[in-house]
Amino acid sequence: MIASFLPLWVLASSLVPAILIFLLPEQQRGARTALNLTAAVLKLVLVAIMTWGVAQGTVYEVRFAMVPGADFILRADAMACLFAGLSALLWFFTTVYAIGYLEGAPNRSRFFGFFSLCVASTMGIALSGNLITFLLFYELLTLSTYPLVVHRGTEKALAAGRVYLRYTITGGAALLLGIAVLYSLVGDVEFLETGSLRSVPESAWPQLRIAFALMIAGLGVKAALVPLHGWLPQAMVAPAPVSALLHAVAVVKAGAFGIVRVVYDVYGIEFARQLALLTPLMIVACATILWGSVRALAQTDLKRRLAFSTVSQVSYIALGVSLFGPLGTIGGLVHLLHQGIMKVTLFYCAGNFAETLGVHDIRELDGAGRRMPITSTAFTIGAFGMIGVPPLAGFVSKWYLGLGAFEAGMPWVLGVLIVSSMLNAAYFLPIVHRLWFRPIAGAWPEEHTFGRFETSAWFLVPTIATALFTVGAGLFAGAPFSPLEWAMLITRREYLP
Amino acid sequence: MNAMLFAASVGVPFLLWVAACVPAWRRTVALTLPIAPLPALAAAMLSSPGTSVPVPWLMLGGTWALDGTRRPLLAAMALVWCIGGWFALESPSLATKRHAVAWPWLFSLTGNLWLALATDIGGFYSGFAMMSFGAYALIMLGDGVHTRAAGRLYLIYTVIGEMALLGGLLAASIAGAGNQLGDVPSAVAASPHALWITMALLVGFGVKAALFGVHGWLRMTYAMAPAPVRVVLGGAMINAGVLGWLLTLPIGLTTLDPLGPWLIVLGLFAAIYGAARGVPLGYAPFVLGWSSVSQMGLITVLLGAALASGNSGFIPVITLYAAHHGVAKGALFAGSDETLSVRPAYRRWLLLPALALAGAPFTSGAAAKLSMKAEFAMIELTWADPWLSVAAVGTTLLMVRVFWSTERMAGEAMRTPLSWWLALGSVATAVWWLPLAADVQSGASYLVTLGWPIAAGVALGALAWSRHTPRPTVFGERSAIQSVDVQVPAKSKDSDVSPRPVSTAGAERASAWDARLRSAIPVLLGVVLLVVVAALMTHAT
């Protein structure tokens, strides 16, 4: 009984703290920190138990009727565990980071309340068992992240928030419309491994295609597919932990995860290919990969460069999804995790540089490796990972995507990967060069000292941890429960026998 | 025992690298640079054939093993890393940077040794990338005004090479090799796109191996990097590229008709062009850089002949040639360090590696050259003979030029670096410890065959030497040369290069330890070297 309700407990482990934190008075710092960390650890444990169970073949499901004809379903399958695992892990680290980051800042209750609400929505997205439930949490995510984006309350933040809302609400509407079209055809659609629409008669295929286009457009806003990516670089005015979260786990990944769900568990990869839906998605993904990288080259603000890099990198997931064949699927799914781990590292580092040295512009980073060696090392690892240099995590993604491209009979996709890697090198390596090989130019723009270490330990611990994960995910890719192994497990379950 | 040796080969440098991550330990760890490659050397010499150590947990899973191609190259690479590491402690070019050298050095070394042992694509490629990117940090230790530009150029070529490799290895993997490096040649041979995959791999490894066309980084990098870094770049890492070629190209499995003959032509051109470009230059590292292009041109000829004829007998010949070239070139780079002022008498010992490279009788070069000729004769590649002779004369001229240009450097008396003797010893004994296909012969025809290009080269060189005073200004390379000439090694552009201020007591203790360890290392190394060489000789017989 307790076990079968596991998805609910996972959801509750952030929903309940969210409510409690809203109720806590602003000055109760200790209690809030304890609550945050306890909840994050608890969630990690719960997700770990759930993942273990799923690996053994258990499926946890909670279901009750919301309205007639539409159930509220939380279900933990292998795919759900992929995203829930990533979220739980990075949530823990980001919470630690945020606690340090907001030390002494105003409105912490509000911040951490929405922060927890945001993770609750992400967990909901991960565990949703059907489209309706997914939509519910997807919208909740939009609403809970808005206060985080505008947290600073400056004119720029509010403007970015408006853009963010405009994009995401429109996207939500498109998604809703797509689901409605689908509902009119087949009723409530549950997520099932290998998909559930194969039995739809051929006469209804045009509607299926329209529904697909609408849903992908809706999800593509959050996944920052070109040309729907405009909100993402603007939203980087948010505080560093929020950016880390938006880019690595919550918003962007929710969109990408939605695309994965729609292709694999609603349509089914084989049926999607039959409907000729994959090639257009691949073209959009390739365009996004290249465009994001090209734009990233032109940025001089560190966070903006990272933001465009996200635009590019997240589309690797869509690319992997659209490459028909198990190897492409593995590449896309594993990148869902790898991109998260690597990008969160990079954003932590950007936050460390900004908070410790006051550096926001890439040109001010000269010699930062001497002042902040640990952060700079983590940044270097993240950057090389993004370029796809072995033996780091990004290489594993790229390797399988490349194999997938050949398997799908589309070797030109390899060209896209190579050009993108070169662009990645072109915008990441100069930063690495500045960190380590340029002399310190003079006084830092706004230097703070944090006791014994190069920066606050609250910042350093998450940065080191995620950097180590970036190395480990690549170097030990063959180990049990590594991202690669898990992606392979899902892939085995997603293709028709 | 064998498994332990393999594990230590990569594990020891890796653990030392981990130790070098702690800033306070860096200077101490730097003292271990000469001994870090010793386990690998031992593995190359002592491990029994057929040993393989499974490492399923590493990357995508794989095994470590040595075969007839890897073993001699690993021996040569480890030895050069040994020489280079020792030289790094002795060369004045790195005297103020002891703390900065350990980290990238050990990182590159770990990568190089990993790739030499890894039989899985993931591991090999990882090691290759570690080595390549680590070398950037090594190059950036240089003091010249163009160091940054040189590093940038190196990095651009490296990234291009990595991408070509990614494409080639992916295509080979999907063509049937999976994750097994050993299956790459047959998969490539069987693939309908064999030509393209081969070209991708050729270019990918060629960037490291100074393949003509992607050699553009070489000259600047060699000139700007500190001398010990040149030793390992030009002596060891270059052979990692050659090893990549030998392990992945479909040699002996298919005849890649359009590519093979073209490679022969390209290689011959590179061999002669490299000599022509290098001879007029007055700065030894430039000359040696062009000499590498020229020598790798000869290896390209061999490779082209192998691919054109489908004869796998070329593999041991290339292996031998590359190993011999690596050791000799490493010694030449060490001997021509412009920051080192040793008595001219010692500098004269450069003659030994120079003669070896030129292929003088009774040297490893002679054996390499004879086995090359024998293989060419077997496939009846006679039209190339005169060109090969021209290249041989060119090599001799290059060596004369190296002498000429180092003559100026010979400054006041200073203790000869002990690593120099190790380098000379390695070159002198290479003819025994490398698995030489052709035995050292004697007789008049042997001496004439090998001797006439050298005699011609020396005569030409002597003629030029007697008529001109050296002027280091050719082909627009003046500025780089001048900057190298006027640089002051002790004072670098970054003030932070100097050691951090620490309490004096600690510093004194550290330097006392430093001195003690420094004096102990040569003795230790000498003993180990003797043992290793002895083991080698018995192994070879």
C-alpha cells in the first residue's frame, strides 16, 4: 500500500514543504533551511527506492478520477524515473546552492516556497501517467517559475517575466489544443511504453498529425526550439540558482521531456515514423542546434552565452528522439540527464564568478582560475563535457547520437553534430583559455571574500558534486545505474519486440 | 604481475596527477615526472605477450592489451616521456614553473599511456583527447611573445582533428567494429565508404602525427613550447598519432586504390618539402619541426604503399620507423634547448641522434631505413627510389643545420643535464631494444647504401656553412625567431608565475627536500635505466 503510493509520496515531498515554507515567517532561517534540506534528501531517497523498484520491473501507479472521462494518473515507469531522478538529484544541489546564494536577501520565504512548488510541478511532469495530468503540472510549472524569474523585482526582471509568461502561456494553449484534438479522436490518452495510438484508423491520421504539431509547438516553447526560444536568453536575469534550474531541470527539460513522452509513449516511435512526424522534428532540432551555437558565439555576457548554449544543447534530445532507431533514442535520453548535469555545473560556476568576483562579462574572467581554481576547474569540466570531449558525459551523448544518425540512415546529421561541436569549442574554449592562461587584469569588479575557501562552501559543494558527476557519467558510463545504462533500459522497453 | 604492470602504467601517472591537483604538493609531485612513465616502460618490456586486462567499468567497457604494434611504440613513448620528464626538472626553461608543469604533464602522460593500452574505441579516444588537450596547457608554459598564438593554432588543429576522428570512429563503429578498436580495420575495409572513413581517420590522427596538410600548427608550437615539452610533443605524442593510424587503417585488408598512390606522392613531397623549408632556418626547433614533417612524410609514403599494395608487412616497418624517430627526435629536442648552456663538447653529442635520424650505419635509423627499403623492393616501388634518396640527403642537411644553429647557443660552462645522457643512451641502444626487422649488417655495400646520402648531405652542408654566417631570417619567420632570441627566461609575463609567498621555514625545508630528492632521482633513475636496458637486451635476444 505504502509502496504503491510511492509516486504520491514523491510529489508530496516537495508539495508539503512548499506550503509549510509559505507559512514560515521570513526570519525563521534555520527552520526553513532544515525543512528544505530534509525535503530534498527525503525526495532523493524516495526516488532512489522508486528507481530500484522500476529497475526490477515494478510499476507504481496512483489513479483517481478527476472528472468523468479523465483520470488523474501518477505512474512511475522507467522514463519517469529518468526525469524524476535527474530532478531530485539536481534539486538537492540547487537547494544547497540557493540557501547560500540568498543569505541575507529579502523575500526568502516566497523564493523557497515557489522553489519547492516548482520542483513539485517537475515531479508531477515526470510522474504524469496521461496527457491531462501532464498538462496540469505543465501549467503549474509555468505559474510557479514566474515568481522565481522576476524574483529580483527590477525593471529588467519584470520585463523578462512578461516575455516568459507570454511565450509559455501561448505554448500551454497550443499544448491544450493539441490534447483536445487528440481527446476528440480517442479520448483520454495514457502514456504507454511503445505508444497507444497505433490502432487509430488511417482516416484520422491527418488529425493525429495536426495534434502532434500543436503539442510539439506547445512543448517546443519550453524546450526552446527555434524559433520559439526567445524567452530563454532573457530569463537569465533571474538569480543564478533559478537559471541553473530553468536550464538544467525544470522548464527547458520539462519541454524536452514532454516531447519524449509524446513521441514514445503517446504515438510510439514506430507509429510516429509511420506518420512521417520524425523528419520535420529532426529538421527543427538540427536548425536549433546550429542556430543556438551560432548565437552563443556572439554573446559576451557569460550567462547569456550559456543560455544560447542551452538552446542548442537541449535540441540534442529532440534530435535523438527524432532519429529512428535504438541508438538514437539512447543518445537523446542520456543527453536529457547529461545536459542537465553539465549545464547546472556551468550555471553554478557563472553564479560563483558573479557572486565572488562580480564578474558577469566573459572578458572580465581573465586569470580567474588563479583566484578561484575549484570553480574554474568545474567550469572547464562542464565546458569540455559540452563540447563532447571524451571521457566526459557529453561525449557519451554525442557518440550515441552519431551512431543513431548512421543507424537511421542519415549520416548528414553527423555533420550537424560535428559543426555544433566545433561551435561549442569556439565559444567555450576561449573562456577556458581566459580562466587559466591570461594574467589577472587588475582588481575584480566587485570582490567578496568568504572565509577559508575561494567562495562560499554553499556554492562550492554543489559545483564540485555536479562536476564530478559530469566526469563520472562519462568515465563510468558502463556502470550499473549510470545514465547510459538507464537510457538503454528505457530503450529496450520502448521498441516493439 | 602483468595485470599489475598494466594497471600501474596508467594508474601511477593518474594518481600522481590527482596529487598534483593539490596546489601545495605540486612542486614535490613535479619531481616524479621522470619516474611516472616507468611502469609503462616496464609493461612494454616485461609483460608476457598476449596479456589482456579487462576494464569493464571504464567508459563503455574494454580491455587493456599490448600487441606487436603497441609494444615497441609504448616503449619508445614511455622512454621519451621519461627523458622529457627528467629534462623538465633540469631545463632552465621550466625552472621557474616547476609548480605549473606537473599538472598538465601528468594529465597528458596519463592520456598517452591510456591510449597505448586501450583496445576499446572509447578508451583510446579518451586517452587521445586527454593527451591532446593537456598538451595545450604544456605549450602555454612557454615564454615567447607568440606563445598564445601558437597555442591557439594548436587548439584549432586539435579540435579539427578530434572532429575528424569522431566522424571516422563513429562510421567505423557502426560499420561493424562496435566498441572494439581491433575490429576497426576490418570494418572499414568491408564498408562501402572505406575511402571516406580512411580519410577521416588519416586526418584525425594526422594532426598529431604531422601529416602534411594538417601540419600547420607544428612549426609555431615547437618554437614556442619550452624545450622539455618539445621533447614529448615531437618524440612521444607524435607517435600516438602513428599508433592511431596503425590500429585503425585497413592496412593489408584492402587496396584503397585512389588513396594509396596519392599518399605516396604526398609523403614524398612532404619529405622533400620539409627538408627544403627547414634547411635555410637558423633556429633549431624550427629546423627540427620541419624535420618532423619530413620524417612523417616518409611514414606517409610507407602508409600509402601499405594501403596501395594491401601488404600488412608494412605495419612492423612503420612501427619501427616511428619508434626510432620518436626517440631520436626527443633527444634532438633536448639537446637543442636554447636556454641550456652546456659546454660545446657536450653539445657535440647531438651528433649521435642526428646520425641516427639520418640513418647512419649501425644506428637504429639504419635498421629502420633498410627495412623500409626491403619492403619497398618487395612491392616494386622503384620509381620512388631517387626521391627517397633526395629526402635522405635532405634529412642529413637538416641535421647539419641543427648543428650549425646550436653552435651559436653553446654558452658558458654549466653542468650537463643528466637527462641528456639518458637520451643519448636511449638512442645509442635503440638498435638493440627496438624489434628491428633488418639486422645490422656489415660490408661495403651496406656502408655505401647508407653512407652516400649522409656524405652528400654533410658535404653540401659544410660547403654552405663555410660560406655563410647563419642568419635566422627566411620565409617570414624572422619575428618569431627574434622573439625567441630576445626572451628572458627567468622573467615571465605573468607575475603570478613566481612561487607563492610561503613562510620561509617551510620554503627552506621544501627546497632542502627538493635538493635531496633531486640528487636522489638521477641515481635512482640511473639504476632503473640500467635494469630496464639490461632487461630489454635480454628480452630482445
